Amino acid sequence: MSEPKPASEFKPPIPLRATTPESWAEAAWEDPEGLLSDHAHNEKKAALTALSLVHAFSGHPRIPLLLARLAEEELNHFRRVLEALADFGWSLRRDGGSAYAKGLLAHVGEGGSDPLLDRLLVSTLIEARSCERLHLLEKAARNRGVLSDPAWLSFLFELERCEAGHALTYLRIAEDRFGARVPDRLDAWLDWEAEVIRGLPHRSVVH
């Protein structure tokens, strides 16, 4: 694994309209077992999301393969987070659901928009927000000495980098399928996402 880059080099994959304060990461690390359990469930659901979208692109020469690779990467991260939980002697906790995801999905199809376009943009935003928050978690872990093994910090950086790539992949798929309809719809989604994320408490979950 490569060494994590300095925090000053961080750039979000898309310009989110609500910035998570560093105090969120400090609160999240109060329960590392819960935090890692939540992220394991996130990786599992991200893999399932990618696979569920494959059928929408049957007959396309490239997009199903992109989604399959994305799902494979998510499953790899799911396994590795489970391995980390086991290494620390922790158990995978029950999935408590995601108020963040539910808040976003409530807007799918709003205003008569194509649900597939909205699902792709929701995935774009979830991955972009995960990237931002994993960056903050890595920074806080360094400061607090939480999971201070260099390999663990490198893994957090790897997750951050992959989430950025996934966000851009979903956005490019949306642009490939929907073209000029994407910018205006993404603009609306950025406002909705900011509203949802600002309404959530600071807890030991990624979103």
C-alpha cells in the first residue's frame, strides 16, 4: 500500500455544497467498532448497487464491465473491513440502516426525472461524500492515534481514493447515457444532498 498523501492535497471528486466539520470525525472515532461495522455494510450495499444497475445497460459495450469492476472493488473492501474487525477482536454489528441514503432516495424521480439518471447521481453523491469523510477519518486517526498502524492509515487512504474514482465513474456513466440532462439535475441533487447531510447528527457512521 502507498503512504497516505498529506491532508493539504485533498480535493473532492465533485464540489459538494456542504462541508463536513472536522469535529464529525472526532465524534465518529469515539466508537471505532461501530464505525467499521457501518463502513462494512456500506461497502456491501455499494457492491449490490453497482450490480443492480448492470441490467439497465444490457447491450452496451462498456458500462456493464465498468460496473462489474466497481462491484468487485467494493466487495474486496467489504472483505478487508471484515478482516480488520476480526483482527481487532470486534464483531460486525447489525446494519442500522442509513438515514442519509433514505433521505437521498426520497428525491428519486422527483419532478418527473428519469429514475435511472437519479440513481446514478445518488451513487455519485454517496461515493463523493464517502471520499470526503474517509479523508477526515484518516486525518483524525493520525491525530488521535486511533488505528495508528501505518498499514491501516494506508487502507483508509486507499478507500478515500477509490471512493473518488467511483464517484467519477457513476458521473461519467450518467453523462454517457443522459448527456446534456446531467448538469441541471446534478445541480438539484447537490442542493438536496447538502440539505440531507446537514440534518444528520454526528455519530460513529460514515454518513
